[in-house]
Amino acid sequence: MPVSSLPICRLAVFVVVGVVLLAAGCSSSAPPAELSGMALIPAGEYTMGTNRAFPFEGPEHSVYVDSFYMDVTEVTNRQFRAFVDVTGYETESEKQGSSGYFHATAGQWELRDGADWQHPDGPGSDLEGKDDYPAIHVSWDDATAYAEWAGKRLPTEAEWEYAARGGIEGATFPWGDELQPSGDHPANVWQGRFPVKDHGTDGFSNTGPVKQYPPNGYGLYDIGGNVWEWVGDWYSSTYYQESPRENPTGPATGQEKINRGGSWLCSENYCQGYRVAARQKTARDSALNNVGFRCVRDAD
């Protein structure tokens, strides 16, 4: 490790009732791992996965996870900019000069030149008025780099689903079993038949600012809809058949990483990715305009 990247430590000596105590305080170029903007998710056991949807979302199995802290929102443009301003980090989309973009009007995906986290719709677009929107066009590697800088990490898939359930065992969605309880829209998703027309009756026909809908039982916002979220695990369609009961972290290797939570592109006739058991896989170096992330930190 280069000397310039080593943390600077200060040693303080305190005397308490004749006992000498040593306390070391360290600082580095990275910010402290603060708990502001995070919710404590208590340790517990739950039934992970589902037997009532796609085969790769099951079988249902019992999982225990230790307590941890989770960001109450997806990482926003404001937060990601702070990381870039300090580190000079360049995302993979910026290096490649393009990113995956779903063109809602055309109803199809394209590789859009010049699209990146600072230019979400490509050349000519910017982040004006979008500080509180989730950072998109970020790959798994980009998300991991941010998390490490922030003194955090990406959640495991088991942690993510446990937190998403909000303490409601067996629920279909983060808010319960009804897609629209009392007729209200609980998340930013696609209204209408995908990919023909999004009526936007939830207020948005693309990504929206965080905290626009009520949080789940653990105080987490947009845990369903808005953007898919990267987690730490490699993908395997059969992993649930062999997953350890306590704190599973996914397969040791793989070809693609897992996303959770669904996005503004998920609809009743398509993936219904806003279900708590829904999962999808994406190449770790891919960046899309419907994928972001949130971070966690160990409770201890």
C-alpha cells in the first residue's frame, strides 16, 4: 500500500482510576462510516425466496441474518457526486462512452453513446434538479467502489430480502400483499402494459426522487420500484438449494451479479420485480438507466 494512502493515526493516553487506557484515533482520505441516513435492521430468521413464481426465485428456505445497518434510500446523485469530487473516480460508463438505456417512447433498449451517471439521458442532459434522484448508469464495480469509500459495503442478497420484507413474514411486496393498498401507489413502477405505454399515474414515467412513497416496516424507502439495486452476490439459479442457513453470501464465483427490488420499468404484465422475492442478474460491468444501489454496514 502506498504511504500516501495509509491512515494517519493518533494515540491518546487516558488514566482512569489508576488504569492506563490507550485509544487510537485514525483518519484517512475516506469519510468516516457514519450511521446517518441508515436504519438498524434487527437480527432475525425468515423464509427467503418463493415457490410461486420463477424457478430461480426458489425454493423457499429458512435463513438467519445478523443485525446490520442499511441506507434508508438508494444512493443519490448528491451522495455519488461527493464520492467523485473527493476521489476523482470515473465510472465504467464514462470510460466506455456509453450505457444501457431504455427508451420509453420507443419501448426498447439501446446502447446510448454519452449516457452516464452525470448525463442520464445522454449528451445534452444533466443532473439539474436531480440531486435527490438515485444515481444510475453505475456498474457493480462502481457501486462497490463507492461503498468502500463510504466505509460500507453492498448488502448480501439474503440481507436485502430480509430488510425489504420490513418484518412482514411471507408478504409479496415490501408493503404487504396488495399491489395498491387502498388504491394508492406505494412505489414508482410501470402503470400500463409494458413496454407499450406507461401512464405514469404514480407520478413518474422514469426514475423519481427518493422518499416519494411511504417507507416499509424498517423505515426503508423505494425498496420496491424506482431502480433495481445491486447486491454483493454472484448469481446462480440453483444456489437456494444449497444455501447455508446462517448469513449466506452467495456462490463463491459466477458470471453475473444480482439486482433486487425492481424498477420503474416493472409492471404487472412483465417482471413484477418489485416483489420482495424477485431477482435478476446483470454483468458486473454493465450500467443501465434503471439500476442503482444502496449500502449496508455491519452492526458491530
